[in-house]
Amino acid sequence: MFKLENHDIPYLPVLPQRPLPIVIIGAGGIVNDAHLPAYRNAGFEVVGITNRTRARAEKLAAAWGIPHVYDSVAEAVAHAPAEAVYDVTIMPEQFVETLNQLPDGAGVLIQKPMGDYFWQSQEILEVCRRKNLVAAINCQLRFAPYVAAAREMLRQGLIGELYDMEVRVTLETPWELFPHVMVHPRLEIQYHSIHYIDLIRSFLGEPSRVMAKTLRHPAKALSSSRSTILFDYGETMHAVINTNHDHAFGPENQESFIKWEGTKGAIKARMGLLMNYPHGVPDKFEYCIMHEGEQPVWHTIALEGSWFPDAFMGTMGSLMRFKNGETDVLPTSVEDVIKTMAVVEAAYASSDGK
């Protein structure tokens, strides 16, 4: 929490009063780099892990002190505590098969995206409904400290009425670090800009339409690496995403930020994680609040934590709190994120000229 003009601005995730045991399904790099560090920091207990290649699960179990490694999802479910929540970190085409093996009514956090195509998203939603799963999608950017701080400042009216929201990413992304992702036919929007689509929805709700174009680099085999997505929210709200993952010209003119502008002020947050990835650079949280008769002045606040790994405490923590009945809101529920997937689909339709 920080104080701004006599206002308290809480921004760190609210953790469950009673954490639930976690069983992880999948042992990819994101589990080691973000899930497990976040859960350790939050004091969450991971009781077991399974992966199609057992050796990868064993390696993570040894590194992070996970007591049980299972040969299959079925074995993990059979040995899981009754109140366990399942952290599903596999590729989207495996979601339906895996969800069908979980106990009815179980809590489950599903890695984004919620399917590679909208028909898959609908299948995932159907399984979750049929099995009465307490299911959320791991859309962690909503819980990044700088996003949470901006949301609270907006909630308290500190920058007035929001009329402009922009995400800009201009940098060089090492897609080779994600070999299973970089070959995807829907690379940029489906696996990167989806974060920002979900974020804009979380602030502004559902757009009436979406205009988009996603593009290839002429010298690369990637399906897409640059996108512009424009959201229609009426006559005064401007919301746009611009991404360029091909800026290979040094750090001087790289950018990675979210900006909110309102009638009384503005907020700008640098997403340092994406620059010089995977090492990153420091985040930066700036704001300007206008006062009548004074020149605008920008201020910088040092926030605790970052997108990776701290925001992952928020997605899992919100699922546990909802499952416990500590809150009646599950921000990234499958019922909500299916709407993000509909916007993603609309963006591809627009890009294809449909």
C-alpha cells in the first residue's frame, strides 16, 4: 500500500485466510519461473506434480521440495487431498481431456489462453459447467502491482473519468525461448496481446466491435509478430494495443508500457519484464494529477513486486478465496474470460478481413 494525496492505495494481492493444497499438472518453464516462486512467496503448499515426461516433474519437485511426483493426471487426482486445487499448465489442446479427469466441483486454475480457437474455448467452458468446476484462467496481468495500483486510483476517482487506455510494446522478443509457442499459426495475438485484450476488458468491459491487423516479419518464419488492435467503446473512449516484437535496434527506443488517461490525471506503467527478456529491466509507475492553477507534474512511486512472479499469487489466491467462500468474486473465471476469447476471435476475423 502507498498513500497518495491522503488516499490509501492498496495494490498487493489479497491472500486467502486458509490456503488450499495445490497439485500442478504440467512442468514447463513457466511453472519454474513464475508459478512456484509465487506460491512459495505466498506460503502456498504444492503437494504434488505430474507431467507427461516424468523426469521434468521430478526435476522441479527436487528443486522446489514438492513431496509427490505422479505418473498421470489420474494418479495425481487419486492421491490428492480432498480440497486440492489443480494448477493446469499444459498446452490448450490438452485442456478438455485433463479437465474431464478432475473431480466434479474441484477448484482449477487453467493456463491462458483458454483454447487456441474459440470453438476450443467453448468446449472448455462446457466441461467446466458440466463438472461444476470452480475454474479460472491464469490471466495474471490483471494482478500485476502496477495494474492493481492503477485500478485502485481509478476506483477512487483520482484521475477522473477514464477516456484513453493504451498498451504499447516495441522491443525484441526471443520467441526461441518458447519452442512450442513460436510455431503457432496464431502467435502474436493468441499468445501475447491476449494479455492486453483481457486487461482492457477488465477496465472497460465489452467493446461493441474490434478492428485489428496482425502481421508477419518479412525475414522471419513466425506466423505474426506485430499487431494493432483498436476497440470501439463509443465516442469518447480510445483504447488501443500496438505491439512490435521485431525492434532489434538496441534498447534506446524500446518501449513497454500501459497508459491510462483521465479527465483529472494520467498513469503510466512500464512493464519492465518484457524488455531484455527474460532478464527484464525495472518496472516504473508514474502518475500525474492535475490541480487547478498548477502546472502538471509527474511523480514516480516505487511499487513492491512485479508481473512475474508476484501476479501469479493473485490469480491462484483469488481462486482459493472464492473456493473458500472468502469472496463472492472470481475475477478471471471461465465465464468471464470466455468473453476475452470472443474478442480475440473478433480481432482475428477483422485482421482476415471477415
